Amino acid sequence: MTQISILGCGWLGLPLAKKLIEKGHSVNGSTTSESKLSTLKESGINPFLVALESQSVSESINDFLSESEILIIDIPPKLRGNNADSGDSSRNIFVEKIEILIPFIEKSTVTKVLFVSSTSVYGDENTTITEETTANPETESGKQLLLAEAVFQKNQNFETTILRFGGLIGEDRHPVKFLAGKENLENPDAPVNLIHQNDCIKIIQEIIKQSKWNEVFNAVAPFHPTRQEYYTQKAKEQNLVLPKFSTEKSNIKKVISSEKVENSLKYQFALGNY
């Protein structure tokens, strides 16, 4: 049995923790909400209230990391709108949070880190993207995720694997609900690059099971219909108002390749979920 700490038991972290416990692992899980501590405990997770700020981290961080071999970090940058940590967009708030965390990891029992990142680090390019493609983020969150990745990768005190997920979907989360009824949507012919929550969890389990450390993986289902085809079909299936796309808007033909995940991990995506 391996003890694992999951920093961020949210939409992905909580069901991931449950699956890891089913496999016999002991899991420490963090939340920033005191009201969620009971939910974690009821799920068999050792609950911790951990708030990670750009200048400080909760004192509970040491107990949260204690005796764990693996640390999974699944916290979003939250750099847009009311979720922004600061009005000063020039500051690397998310990166500062990660840098605050590093010394605590170094002095803990953690030897392996899995950092959940995003394919947004690649920006929009008319090409097929692999792990060898030079990252060129255009969004602020993508820029800070890439900088955070580098903080982990250059640290020799532990092994780090970077896992870059595409657009996240699940039974309770699908972008078509936000696109339904909207007009003049851009990039109708752009391919979708999505990954289902179930595949996210299984891929993380395989990385741990196969000890695939000091790696970078792009995790996107090998399923790339156009945005117009896909979201129109999904809107019909869910009886939603069809989204309308503009043919005058630019079309970015970016496809994220999943070949490394499929070949290195011998992983097969459950395409029926898409």
C-alpha cells in the first residue's frame, strides 16, 4: 500500500481519491472549504484543510504531506474574472503558490510528484501537437502553468511527471451546456480535444501503477470531430438549443496527439463516453 496526498479534492481529485482507496492506497486529501472536510472523511479520505496562497500556506501542510510517497497536485490557476488572486495581472500568482509549496515537499517523505497541467500550454497552432512540441501558451493560465511545470521539473529532490489534460468533460460537466443557444461561435471546423473524467482518473492510476515518473504526457481522447459537428450533435442529444457557428471566424486546426499515453502506458480510451 502506498500513501498518496492529493492537493485539491475537487471535481477530479475527489473521485480520484475514492478510486485510489479502492485499489488499497491510503489517501490524504486537501480542501480549502471547511464544510467539505466531512465529505472527504465519509469517503475514506484523511481530510486536511489546506489553503495555498502566494505568500503563505496553512500550517497543516506538514501533516498533509507526512508519510506520503506520492503527491498529486490538482489545483487550477484561477486567474480569470472574480477568481483572480490579485488585480495585478503581471504577477505570477499561481507560480508563487507553487514556489511556496516546494520547500515543504522537499523536507517531507514525498519522492514523486504528479502535477496536473493543461494542453493550454501549447497555445493555438495549426498542427498536430505532441509532447515534443514547443509549448507556446497564449492565455495567462497557460503561461503560469508552464512556469509551474518548470519549477517542478528542475527540482532534483523528487521525481515529477507532468500530465497535461485537454478539455475536461464528465457526466456533470460538459461544455455544450455553456454553448447551447449561443451564436457566432468561432472555429466551427476546429477539432475538439477533450478528455472524460473517467479517463483522467484511469490514466493517473496507470502512471502510479507503472511508475512512469520524470515524464510529460498529453492526455486527450483520440476523438477529434469538428466543434460544429460535435456540439451540434451533443445539443441534439440533450434537447438543448443548437449553438450557431460563424463561418467567418478563424479556424485553428490544432489536434492534441494521445499516442504517447496510448503507447507508453498501453492505455485505451473509453470512446463511448464521448
